[in-house]
Amino acid sequence: MADRIALVPGLSAPVPVGEVPDTGGTFATASTLPLDTPFDGTLTPVTDTTDVFRITAAQAGILLIDLTGLGANISVLIYTASQRIVTAAYGGQTQGALQASFLAEPGASYYVVISQGGTGTAYHLNAGYSPFSGSEADDSFTGSAQGEMMAGYAGADSLHGLGGDDRLYGGEGDDSLFGGAGSDRLEGQGGRNLLRGGIGTDFLYAGAEGDTLFGGEGNDYLYGGGGDDSLNGGDGADVLSAGLGNDSLYGGTGADSLYSSDGNDSLYGGDDADYLTDDRGLNQLFGGAGNDSLTGGRDNDQLFGGTGADALYGGRYHDQLDGGDGDDRLYGGAGADSLFGGSGNDFLSGNGGYYVVNSDGLNHLYGGAGADTLTGGEGRDILDLGAGDQAEDVILVNDAAASRTDARMDAVRNFEHGIDYFDFYALDANTALPGNQRFAWGDTTATANGIWYRASGQNLVLSFDTDGDALADGSWRIEGISLLTRDDFIL
């Protein structure tokens, strides 16, 4: 089919187009592709048709598979004799081109499988091969202003791409890869490696043992591998994805997206408005500066909003959410979460479970369904226990200085008499005596070192005294009820 060829940096010259017969879909009947010749093939209009081509490497090098004219629902898989090593699938899309490259071992056979999930589509298959001079020793390669493919193989190698769109493969040693300018692809592979993308939109992939990745300038994509990796996006709007180990992800400047994976990961958004989300593992998410969005995952996570107006979402299990500075919104998930609004005017909402809520500023704390524990903290708070949930909610009173007696006193909504209760156990009833004294129950009579209530329209005002003068040192407005009893309190 005409004259499309694979242009792979490192080939001495372009090679002519050749035709390979399409022998169908098994490894045993696969057509053999010479390493330096591009090929064309055609899928017949039959559902789940599969073409298989075999490539055998004479020496170590980089193989580039290039396909053009792809249609919808096509996938390209590359196998060794025992396992899949490359997957590129396109469901329900129309793609103009696809490239897949990998490091070939000398004498090994590789199978390129092209499958069609619907009607037949013509495609052009081009295979390029670029041998390299890397050895078991410590190699150093430096590219040029053009795009290069370099692989270190074994040894502690140093690969410098400089200009152009480069592909750098570390091999098995402890390697240093520098992409330079251009849109580069860096793969650590074996060993403990250092990968630096440089200027441009770069793609960095950690290897198996624990690598350090720096995206640099531009909007970069960094992916953790099998070890405990450190990923730093640098400048730009970067995407960082943790791998299988216990990884540390740093977004840097720009609006970044950080994703945890397996392992116990730490995610730091950095400057600007970042998006952090958790999958599984005991993870810590730090929004940093900017208006950030943090989402917990499947295990017990810790989410810290930092400065800015942040949104924090608890996950499946028992999470700790801390809004930090700014006007934050905190939403508990399915487990027993702890929500701390921090300074600023915050909104805190529970879901199902046991919540400890603490906040400064003008806050609205919503317990939701489940047995919740709410404490207002500094500032004027509205504590909503959730209408008609029939769960045992607790309002924790442990700081007399956080309570007011004027019109800015804290308010409690949806308090269910006989089900919910106030817990004053941690608050000292008599500050003139050492230790922690218990409160007396005064019912509707103001009582020295006691607790009492009075009617106020359709609401009740609950007060307490800590200095023995039977005057209110702190009060709560309890909305929509007309009666309290001793059983509504832990004193």
C-alpha cells in the first residue's frame, strides 16, 4: 500500500515498503516481519478478526510499531512467548495513528497482535528497529537537536536527549535520564533511576525498584512503577499517578492532578488549585496553597486542605479530613470519619458513621445519617444532627472559651430528645478548684457550677456556669424542641 515507512532515529536510511501475507490469528501461523521493513495489512470484515505478526530481534535494540488508518474498536497487543508487554486499545474511537515502542532482547521473538472488535478496517503496519551500542558497562549517550531513541541496557547509564522529541530507556542499572527540550518519553525500567523531563510535555515512567522523577517545565505526565517512587511535577499543569509501591507525589506549581494507587502514598498538591484523589492504601493527601479538591479512597486516609478554599471528600472507610485555612467544604464518606474545619467559614457534612467535627469561624456542621459526634470549636457554629435519622448523635462540649452567651451563640438543629445527647464530661464545672469537677443538673433553674435551660420562643437556650456565680458562661440555642431532661446529658 503505497509508500509509508517507519522513520526511527538510528536507522542509517529509510527502507523500502514490503508486503506480508495476512495469515490470520495464531502465533503458530504468524507472518514473520523483517526488522527493517514496513508492512501493510488488511482486516477482513469479520467480528473479532485477529492478525498476528512475529518479529525476531537479531541484537538488542528498540522496536517501534507504527500503525496508521486505524478505525473504531481496534486494539494492538505485543507479546513475548510468555507474557503481554504492550497494550494499546481504542474502544469506540477513530484514531489516525498509534505508536508503541519497547526494548527488544537479542534473539527474542515478539508477536504483534492486531484485533478488530467490529467490522473490518484497513490499516498500515510499519515496524522499525533501532539497534544501540549500550553494554553491560556504565554508558553515557548524548543526543542532538533532533529526536533520539536511546537505551542504556545494563550498567549505571547516563542518557541526555537534548533537543527534539526523545525516547530514553534506562535498562537494568541505576540510570540517569535527561529529556531536555521537546516532548520526551523516559522509562526507568530496572534499577533505581533518576528521570528529568526538562522543557516540554514529557512522559516519565518509573521502573521496578524505586525511582525519582522530575517533570520540569511544561504539562507533564509522571507514572510510578513497582518500587517506592518520588514524583515531582515541577512547573505546569501536571498529572502524577502513583504505582505499586509507597510513593510520594509533589505537584509543584500549576494546577496539578495527583492520583494514588496501590501502596501507602503521600500526595502534595503544592501551589495553585490542585486535584488529589485516592484509590487504595493508607494515604495522606495535602492540598497546599490554592483552592484544592481532595478525595479519599478505599482505606483509612488523611486529607489536609491547607490554605485556600478547599473541598475534601471522605472515602469508603475511616478518614480524617482537615480543611486548614480558608473557607472549606468537608464531606464525610461511608466510614467513621473525623472532620476538622480549621480557620475560616467552613461547611462540614457527615454521612453515615461517627464524626468528630471541630472548626473555627462561622460554620455549618451537618451530621447526616448515622451516629455522629459534633463539636463547634471557635466561632459561631450551626450544628445540624440530621433530621429524623434515629441515630445516637453526640454534641461534644469541651472548651468553655469557644462558647458565647449573646446572639452569636452556637445553634443546634434536629436534636432528638431521648436519642441524642450533650457530652459535658471533659469540661471542668468549677475552675476555682483543681481537677475536673462535674456539673450539677439545674433543670430550668440557674445553678452554680451547673447546667440549666430556659424557653426562648420556639427554641430552648441551654446554659452552663463554671465560676460559681450561677450566671451563664456559655450557651447554646436548641431549635425546635420544648423539653430537656437529665438523660439528655453526660455530666
